[in-house]
Amino acid sequence: MVDFIFLILCISEVALASYHEQYRIPHATSDRWESYYFNEKEYIMQNLPVNWENAKIICRGHHNGSLATIDTKDKAEFLAEALSELQFSIESVWVGARRDSADDPEGYRWSNSVELRRTAADVLNNEDQTINFKHYPMWLNRTHIPVNEGGADCVAVERVNHDKPVFLDLPCHLDRPFVCEKDAHIEVRVQELRSVRCRSGLYHVFDGRLDWHQAAAYCVLNKMTLANIATAKCLKKLGLTMLKSRPSIESAWVGAKGALGRWTWIDTGLSIFASTPYIDVRNAVWPPMRHNTIKQNGCLQLDRHATHSPVFMEARCERKMQFICYQATGIAALRSTLPPASDDNFYYILVRQLLYWQHAFENCQRMNGTLATVEHIWISGHLNMTKDPVSDVTAYSWWNPATSKRVPDPKGDFPGLYLTI
């Protein structure tokens, strides 16, 4: 199967490293802006001094985003480091927090209504004061910036000691560069790692971190479905395949989803707890769950760790992980209630119809197969040899040990040696 490029909102591969290794390389640059990726977001450092309201307008109308929400210590440190690495010199930038006025009882808040705390304990007296790097948020006392009657109601981020973040409360009419934030658009390459033959089709294990909905769409677009795993045999095979894949896979999306406690397979609409003709376990709970319980909502993943057998586990549908698609091979069209016999390489179908060899050969081709090559096969029965004491003639016959009766010879009207399969 050819590689597939899937455009999604996600974090780039460098996200596997710490944020100290991500921000140093911009995703894109121009003479007026640079963009960086961090935690599934793109941050655009715009070197265009404007007031706070105009910065908000440009982020929304031009960049299809918003003024950046820097509501964690990690984000603040990332932003300060990024500012220190820009090709143009920027000391402070507008971000997306403000208050209505000095009398606003709610204080400074981000656009998502989360408070940006500012107390006396959060404020540095000057840039040379020793900074507690574990403290968030840290504010700088802006003694060198006069404040008019309009107050200092808008928030900027400045870097001190080269790359340490502090917040500034500034008059909103001041011109400053600004930082916009939007979802990061990354091209993720999806490629098949392995395929597993089981049940009545093929399971394809894919590398490419997608959320559950994106994985389901990928399978459908490639004439498959997100995997329905209905037997312990298939579960074990897939767990071993995930272990042997390079890189090894610990969890992968499969084709079930839960809403209000009702968990169903998306290809059949049946409950994942319902008994089916394919189930091959007795006196055991199916499906096997990681914690023997299941949440009300979410999406289903196949979870495998080195010390555990593969089990199912619920997860947030927005998580990014590898996934497994299922491809029917056409055998299901035979409408058999049981899966066909198989080994590690092929399925075997016994056609109960008398045909000449050539017609049988053509029939197998129409079923997308070939006549089977059988090197040997074990069948039930005992071969008995008897010798007539008078005529000294030796005779052979097959007996069924379950019924103690002779097995009839299809080439004659009497029990005999020559049988066909």
C-alpha cells in the first residue's frame, strides 16, 4: 500500500524532544515574522509594532488565529526562548490577556476566561532581582513606562536575563510587536508497518500518529475499516506484531467507540461485549480490558506492554497514536457463520461440489485464490489390516474410532483403502 500524506492538526516529530530543543529552529521565517511549533500550536512572532486591539485584529483576520494564550510556565519559558532566538531584536510582545479597567474585580484574564494572577508576591522590583525560575507567573514592575489615565490594562511578555519570561502590564494604546497562536498544521506520513492474516481478512498495522477520527477516515479512504478484533487468536497475533514492529508499538486505535456507556464496533454497530460466532474463548470475559472496567465515553485502543498480554483500553479520541485497519478479502461473501481454516499464510475453503480439475481451478480463480497445495494432512481413522487364513489374502480398511464403524470407500460399494479428500 502506498504511503499516504494526511493533513492534520498535530505536533511535529520534534515534539518528542523537550521544548528546549523545539523552539530553536523556526518552522517558517520572513523579514517581518517567524513561526515556531510548541505543544500542537503554531506561534507567529510578528515584528509589526501595533496597539493591543490591532494586534488582536491581525491575529484573527490575517493569521486565522488569536493573540497567544501563555497560561502555563512551560509556554512562558518557550516564548522567552523563542524571542531570544529571533533574527530581529524584540524585547517584549503583546499576548492575549487584559482587564477591563483598574477597577475590574476579575483582574487580568486570557481570552478563554482563565485568570492571569498578579499579586505582590508575583512582581519583581527590577530586572536585576534574583528570579525564582519555578515561579509562575512572574511580573516585572514597569517603573520606566509612564501610565496615563487609561491605565495599564493589557499584557505583554518580556524576556530578562536573556531568556527568562516576565509579564508586563502596559497601556493598551502602546505599539508593540505581538505573538499570534493557532493550531499547527503538520503533514504526517502514514506508512504500513506489517499485515496480519486472521479471521476472514487482513489486519494492517500503520505507523503515523492520528487521532481516532482521522485514523477511521484513513481506513475508509483506503477501502478498509478501523479494525474489529473479534477473537483471542487475532488479538494475540496483533499484539505480537505490534511488539515486533520497528519502532515497537505499545498502543494502537481499533474500531470501537463509546457514548453514554454504549460501546460498539463501527463496522457492524454491535456491542463490543456481544457474543459472536467468531469468539474463541470459553469461560472468560470478552473483550479483555486493561482494568476490567470501562468508562462511559471514549474510543478503544489495543494496548500492549512487554510484560502483559494485549488488552483493550479506552482513551480520549483526540489522542494521537498508531492504528490498525481491517481489510476483508472477499471470503465473507460466502456467508459462512464460521471463519475458514487457515495457517500463517493462507485460508482454505472446502467447496462441496463435484467439478472437473479445470473447472475447479477456474472456480478458485473466481474466488481470488488457487487450488490448494496439500503436502500432507492428518485425518481421523485407523487403518486395519486383516489376512484371510484360507486364501492368504491381505485386506485393508479404515475404521472410525469414534463410532467403531468402517469408513466407506467412495470408489466402491464396500469399505476399502482408497479414499479421497
